[in-house]
Amino acid sequence: MANEDQIIETIDENGEKVKFELYDIVEVEEKEYALLLPIEENEEDADELVIMRLEKDGEEYLFETIDSDEEFDRVASYVETLMDEEEDEEE
């Protein structure tokens, strides 16, 4: 189901390649954030949503980890609100 251009490959803190499917992009306080779903061989981790900051470098997008707990909490709260709204619409 995932298009090839929606697959993001990055290196984790252990130096291992990790693939993600781009789920959505949201804007919080004029910054863009990517919502990524891990593409795991281990299916029990498949429900985990990863949030990374998007920075534009010319035509390229760079995915950066969010180091600030405060920034991460703001974005995570916003994403939870979106997910709750989607669930309400489905009911």
C-alpha cells in the first residue's frame, strides 16, 4: 500500500538503518513535523508512531530528532488531538 516515495530510511542511534512509512505531515507553531510509522520485521513495534522535525534544505527535506522535551510534548499533544478527532469522525 505504501508508495515508494513515502518510505523514509534513516540511521538510528545504534548506527542501524531503519525504514519508516510517512504517515502524515503536520504543522505546529509554524514548524513542520513528520509522523512516521516504522516498517518493522518485528510486528509488535508496528503501532509505534515516530515524530521528527522536518527542515527544508534547498529542495531536500531533512528529518531531525526533537531534542527538547517541551517541543516534543507540544507536537505529541497536537497529534493526539488530531487522532481523537479522526476517531470521533469514524464513529
